[in-house]
Amino acid sequence: MKREVREVQKLREFGQRLVGSWRQGLGAPGMLLGWEILTVMFASVRWLSQRPGWSVALVVGIVGLLIMAAGQLMQVARLYGGQTDYPDWPTSWRLVWQHLGLWLAVEVIVIILALPLGLWGLSSRLLVRLPMAANWVNFVSLHRRPVVVLAGVIYVLLAAFLLLWGPRHFRRLTPQLKQPGSVRQMLGGLAICALLTTCWWGISEGLVWVNVQYDRQGSRMGIQWLLTASLTLVLVLFAVVSVLGALTLVWSWCGQPSVMGVAHHQGHWSVVGGVLCLLLVGGIVQQTQTQQPQFAKTVLISHRGVDHARGVQNTIAALRQVNREQPDYVEMDLHETKDHQWVVLHDENLRVLAGRNVTPHNLTLAQLERLVVHENGQSTHLAGWSAYLRTAERLKQPLMVELKTTPQDSAGMARRFARQYGQRLVRDHDVVHSLDYRVVSQLRQSVPRLKTGYILPFNWVAPQSVPADFYSFQQISASQQFILAAHQMGGRAYIWTPDARDKMTRMWALGADGQITNELRRLRSVTQQDRHRGAWAVLQNFIYSY
């Protein structure tokens, strides 16, 4: 019992020290104004970066934000380190300048670590401006699994280096500290940040639920007002949580000292800064509600030629079935065979669908067409590409052909496909896309009139790096910035593969030109509803914005 009492007492004392650090980090003279300036600069960068492309104002804003962040964090560290009771900006800026290279290294690592977590809502705005050679983009896409594993290992090492052992490795940034934070203290600080973020996320999702319920029956004016209020609250709480999280990490970096959280009178400049923050919050909320595209007319695309599990994927029987739903496109897959033909098939191995541990390159087209595939309690034969295409032509059904590649493909496979089928696909108003950018590039060169798209397994680089007629973006990392970037290139933005109503509504609210789905009838009902009934998705996308 005594041990439990001691633990409770220690926890209470820890909480008091934490709250004291927050009060000092916010309430010391000039500190609140510093956070307000930082918030204004952050909001300005978000505002300026809404549309793809660089501008002088955006570059200046980013540089200013990084400089201000370094100065503010240095000032907080000096307060917590007991070196000063009042902000001494000249000294703080001098210390930042003395260790400018080290500060840049820390900020770069922080940006890298924050990118997968959203970078405070700026990730997609940064990534959509990231140029990269098409060969590198293609390499990452084709080898995404080992690349993701390697990136994960590097991420963990960087996180441990900065967030756990940073107080010792970067001791020169805080020379005034007698005892820098330990690994245990940094872990505690990270846990508090996670708790703060969880609270923000819970409140935000609660607001989404309220919006969903009201959107079903509410008036347009009421829906608009509720959305505006919800966006404002989410953004303000996010700013508060971000500042408290930063204070917590700096406090832990400094060894979690006992800080006298004495309230100080804030000057009139803090009031001015607060007003500017509110004005920019209002501007961001307005921008979020009015930015285009939103709720665009959606192209309905059947994924693998199936709707609601009625049929076996990529088969002629399923094509006839789904054609009754009148999709704008039927998306289907092609693999090259042993005899250099093409079979309609998604998986590289037939173990799942046919119970045979073989690949298309092990068998001729005639052998593959004799195989029976099973799915969704139904069975039928594999289809050759020519037979599938003839059926689509008789049904007047446009196709979205995914041309798959493997290391076993014959030399010149893509150009041979273009030579044999390119003009025919153009005549039928079909389109082609691929995960392999070499295929996209070769098809565009061989058949310029054929609409050819690039499939992105994750959205992490400027679309300008991989020019195409359209882009098939993975829905988990889809954002309005990538959709706008595709439009800026003169291309369309399709999303794969939202199947639930909420995900479909979110992609519709983002302004995607089309959705590739396994639930075609459901998608049609979602996109035919009054857009105001899906206004909640604007809030949800804002919360998930990265």
C-alpha cells in the first residue's frame, strides 16, 4: 500500500512539474508572442502552399519558419535550463547562429521524422514539390517492399538518435544544461505527446460524428455553420496540442527540471499576435471549405471487372455481369505468357485462384485458358486478352488496362503491345496504366493518342517527375495537393481502391476525377447524393491532411 501511495505521489509531482513547465513556456514575458508568431508563420506557409509549385513568398516563408522555430526552441531551452527567467532574444539568436549547422541538422531530422506523421499538415505540400528522376521513382515503385523496410529501419535509427539520445549527441545546442535529459525522460515526453495527440484526435473524430449525424437531415445553412465551427475548433486545438507537445519535448530534453510556472502580464503585442492567429485560422477554414476541386463529377471504374463479389475477377463472365452496371471503365490486368501472348490476370502466381503453383510465364496462353479459377463461390476459365477485348467491344465497354511487368517479360514487350493493340485501344476509347513507368513512357512514345497513366503505390514525389495522361493514386495517401498537381499537368487523378462509403465520400470530397472500386453500385449512390450530405468528409479530410 505504501508503495502505491508513493507511486501516486510521484505521479502527482510529475504532473505538477509538467504543468509548471507549460505555464513558464507560455507565460514568461514574450513567450506567448513567440508562439503566436510561429503559428502565424506556419499558417502562412500552409496558405501559400495550397497549390503546387514554388514561389518567392513560399520559400521566404519556409526559411523564416525554420529560423523562428530554432530561435523559439532555444529560448524555451534557456528558460528551462535556468539560464534566464526572461526571454533574451539577442542571446538566443546568437546561440542559434553559433551552431547554425547543428540546428539545420536537427530541423532536417525533425522534418524527416514528421513527414510520415503529416508534418503538421504540410507533408503532401512538401512531397508534391519534390522533384526526382523518373528512373528513381520507378525503382522505388517496383521495389517498394524492400524500400519501405529499409526506410523503416532508417526512420527508427533517426528517431532513436534524435529523440532518445539527442540531449547528449547535440549537447552543444544546450551548453547551459548541467544534466541533459535521459532516455527514460525523453520516452516520457514522447508518451505525453502521444497522449495529447490522442486527445486531439478523439475530440476531432467526435466532431466528425456530430457532423455526419447532422448532415443527414440538417439544412444547408446549418451544415455550413457546423462545419465552419468544427474546422475552427480542430485547428485551434491542433495548434494548442502542437505547442504543448513542443514544450514537453524541450522540457524532457532539459532533464524535466522543476520550473516555477509564474503567471506574467502579457503585453499588447501578444493581443495583436492572437488577433492575427485568429484571422489566419479563419482564412485557412475558409480556404478548406471553398478550395477546388471538391465533390467533382466522378468517373466510375470497376476494379478487376467485378462489382460486390459477383463473379471471378478478370474473367469474361464477370465482365458481362459488371457491364450491366454501366461503369465508365472496367479496370483489368494483363500478364505476358510463355508464348509472348497476354492473359487477363492480376496475380503473378496462380496458387490462390487456380490452386496451381505456376506463373503466367510457365504456361502458354492455350494452357492458361484451360485452367479453371475460383473466387466468391464461383468458377470459370481464365481469359486470353484477345477474347476479353472482343467481348468488351461487343458490349461497348471501355477498358482501363493495367499492363503488369515482371523480370521474366520478353524484351520489347510494351512496344510489341503498343504495335499490336495501340490503335485499336484508341479507337475503343480505352486507356492503359502501369506500375512500371518504363511501360508508360514507351506507350506514350509509340502511341501518343493512347491515354496512358502511371500507378503510384504511395504518393511521395512530384507528378511532374513522371509525366502521364492520368495518375492512379493510392487512396491511403491521396491528398488534394496531388490531385491539383495532376490537373496542373493536364492529367486526371483517379483513386484506388476505396470500397467503404466513408472512404468513397472522402475521395469524392477531395475532388478526385474517378475512383477504382470493387463496389461500383455503392460508389454510384455515394456520388449521386447531395454534396451537402457529404460535407462531413471535408472535416475528415482536414483532420487526415498530411
